[in-house]
Amino acid sequence: MTREEAFVRLNKVFREVFDDESITVGEATTSEDIEDWDSFEHINLVVAVENEFSFKIPMGKVVTMKNVGEMVDIILELGK
Amino acid sequence: MTVTSLGYYALLLVGIALYYALPKQGQWVMLLLLSMVFYFCAAPAYTILFLLASAFFAYVAGIAMDREGANGLSAHRKAVAGITVAAVVLNILLWFLLKGSSFWMVGSRLLHRLIPAFPQLRALPIAGALGMGYYTAQVIGYIIDCYWGTIKPQRNFLKLFLFVSFFPQLTVGPISRYSQLECLYERHRFSYQNLCFGAQRILWGVFKKLVISDRVGLIVSGIWADTGTFGGVWPWVAVFLYPLQIYTDFSGCMDIVLGSAELFDIHMPENFKNPFFSRTVQEFWQRWHITLGAWAKDYVYYPVLKSKPILAIGKWARKHFSKKTAKKIPWLVGMAVLWFVMGFWHGSMRHIAGVSAWFWTMLVVSELCAPLMEKATARLHIDTESTSWILFQRVRTYVIYSLGCVFFTADSLTHSIDHVKTLAGALGSLTSFQGTIAGLGVTYADINVIIIGVLALVIVAILREKYGYARTWMQGQILPFRWTVWLLLFIITVLCGMYGPGFNAQDFIYEQF
């Protein structure tokens, strides 16, 4: 899976979780950029990403990821 | 020794001189020595053993995890999980035995009523360690971070012990992560800016505590101590003054702590961000005791929400309710667990059944009412970004917080309920003042000092909101202005601070945890 492919699939997940078709995520997107992205939605998002990519994200990575770019790094690392 | 005593400042002066004079590789040893001197002057000597035990559990767990984790086999992963659980449980048990006595005393009393043969347990006749709630949380965080692999375990026990016992944080935190305090082991160069910023922050903290908090504390505790004399509107005055007392007490101490650390070029995490500027209860808890909230979020809330039972509840809810409603159900459960743990950390039933229950309910009500509120403001054409609406929201948050603090001011759940009854009874006589302010041991001059203090707080809060730190703004001002402000603050603190003969400096409220 390429980085671009990961972004396309991730964008779909974001739109579903936040119920917002206008969302387009980039490398630097953070919780500050998406209104409803609070600590609860963060876990919903992580679970939705796990379901989309069929692997578990370790808690250490869940609590330390700072932006969508880092989320994609994790997806590419775990999806190898 | 407290952080407002002269002995503490003498220790700081000697400490800074030695710290920067020593070879840089030995600076962390100096910090450890200073921490030990502070500890032995501030708490019973034997209680250092509890700190040592906590640090030892964490150290052994970290080293064992490092060895097991390197093997990478699933059997070893299980061993790592076992070590983590054991080390966390041992730390909680130690805290529970010494600081959580009210839980097992209440529990044994209830059991005694059901089974008369069951003994009524009493608190152990030994004191808990200084800052036990704070360092225990830090140690648990360290163990879990090692388990998650977000940090590399510390292989030097004394270095880890410094992380646990670093002296400024032993009074009231903040609850730092290991990754935030790794700077303790680095080499630090003397910087005039650190010295100025640290000293300024300490002065501001002492001003908050000795000039404002202790004065407001006289009024609040005076009213609650004798509600028979101070009836009418007075109990409600105490309710709405208490947040001012606890904020200036806790954040004042935090300023002293962070300022002290800054003198050594150690930058600790902030615990407050203008909490009374919060427009909602949710926002308030992101601005108040930030490090406890962040700790509970990472080590309790996230793991609970990602646990199998909660995920199953979420799945079940999605089948039976709309998408929006289904989302609320695991959130409700997750928040309930989070608030239970926060109440438990405070170490008493009144915190769980009173403070935590109140704020959890308020959070749930505000979350559930949010769509309704949105519709109502739209229909009534209310500009939600207008100054008056923002002010209304801030006052509403202040009122909600003040009411929750009623359980904080009492020393037991029974007394809290008495306070609630007093407040309900006083609702019918809100226009009358029974008892005079002089009877509380404060003069009208004290009231003026409080008013001036609050004005200073508001100005600093506005500057902080605008510039990140009020001192960032101050730095841009001309030298005579800066010196006038700091000298004035120093003189007011010396003249109006409640210390010395005839005064009894009150303990920091959060010191008990």
C-alpha cells in the first residue's frame, strides 16, 4: 500500500466517523482542524481505522500520535 | 518546610549556587540531594521509604520489561503484561493503605453493620509520604509507558528516584510524564532569563497564596465553621468565594513549583490555563488540573474506551439506536469510569459520591442538551460569539464549578450533605446578612486587598489569554515599568501577605492528596 492509497482510505474513514463529507485530511491535519475531534472521537477514529485496515493499533501509538501524517506512518508500518 | 517558608527559599538559593557551580554531569545528583533535604525537612523521615518502594517497583518492572520485551516472543509478551500489572497494583496498594484509609474505614463500618463480628478498621498510625497521590500517578504512568514502549526504561535507579522525588513537585504536583522530565538528567547552563522568570513566577505564586487565598480562606472557613451565626446569604457567599480560594491556593502553589523548577532550567508541564475563562464544563476540565486530566485520559479513559466490553457496548448500541445516540452510550460509561478514578485519586467517598458524581452529571447534561441549546440560540437569534453570551457561559461554568466544590469544602460526605441542607435552607433568606464580616476575623481593608488581588488576577489572565504568558507581554515593556510592577508586587506581598507572628499560614488545599 502506498502513502497516497493510505490517505484515500483514511479520508473515507474520517468522513464516516465525523459524518462530514467535506473533510479532506492531509499530513499536518490535527484535532484542532476538525471540530468534533475530541478525546472520545479519537478512540472512535482509531477503532474505525483498525477495522478498515484490519490490524490493532497499540495503545502507545494511540496516545502519542500527533497528526494524520503520523497516523499514516503507523498504518504503513503495521500494514507491512 | 513548605514552599512558602523562608527555609525553602534558603534551600533554593544554596541549591542554585551549587547546581550551576558543579560540573554539569553531576547536576542531577545535586537535584537529588536537594530533593532529599527538602523531603526530610517537610515530612517524617521514615515516609521516604514509601517513595523508595514505589520507585523500586517501577525500576524493577522497567528493567524486567526491557529484558523480556527484547525477546519478542508471545510468552514473553505475557510476562511483560504480568510485570506491568503487578508493579501498578503494588503502587496502588501502597497508596490505598496509606492514603485511601477513608475507603476501607467506610467499607468496614458498613460491613460491621451487616455482620457485627466484622471489625471496624481504623487508619494506620503512620503517615503517608509527601505528595503520594502525585508521585504514585507519575510512577504508574512510567510503568505503563514502559509497557507501551513509548519510553526506554531508566537503568539507573537513582535517576529514576529523582524523577519520583524531584522536590518542587512533591507538594502538589504537577503529575509529569517521564518523557517530560528526562531533562532532569541533561546538562543545564545558567541563564539570567530562567532566573528572572523563575523568581517572578515564584513571587506571583506567593502573592496568590498569601495575599488572596489565605484571606478568602478566612471568610470561607469562618462561614462554614459557624453557619448558626453566619446565616442568610453568607453560606452562598462561601460557595461562590471558594473557587477563588482554591484557584489562588492551587495555582499559586503551582506557580511556586514551576518557578522553582525553572530556576534549575527544568520546565515542567502547566497545570492551569485560565480555567475561569471556560465557556463549558468540558472546557473547564481541559484548563483545570491539566496534568491529572491528561494522565486520566491516557492511562484510564483511552484504555477503557478501547477495551472489549466497551467496544461490545458500542456495537450493541449501534444496532439498537441511531448513530448519534449510539455514540453517546460508550462515552457515558467511559466518562463514568474516568470520573470515578479522578474521585478515587482524591482519596475519599465525598469526592467520588459528591464532586465526581456532580461533574459527571453536569458533563452528561451539557452533552445531551447541546443540540437543544444550539437550536434554541438559533431560534432566538443569539449571537453565540457576542461578548455578553460568552460572559453568560463563563458565569454559568463558574456557578456549576462552585456548586460542585460544596463537597470539597467539607471534611466528610455527611458534612457535605449538611452543607447542601444549609444552602437549601438559606435560599429563603438570600437578602439578609446574619452576622458581620468582622466576626469572621477580616476587616474591610482585607476585603479591599481581595478586590485589588482579583483585579490583578483578571489582568494577568487576560494577558495570558492574549500572549500565552503575561510575562511575555511584560518582557516587551520598558525597564522602569517592569521593575515598578515587580517591586510593587513584592511590597504588596510583604505588607499584605498573611504570614509571620499572629498569622497561621494555611496548608495548601491540594497538599493533602
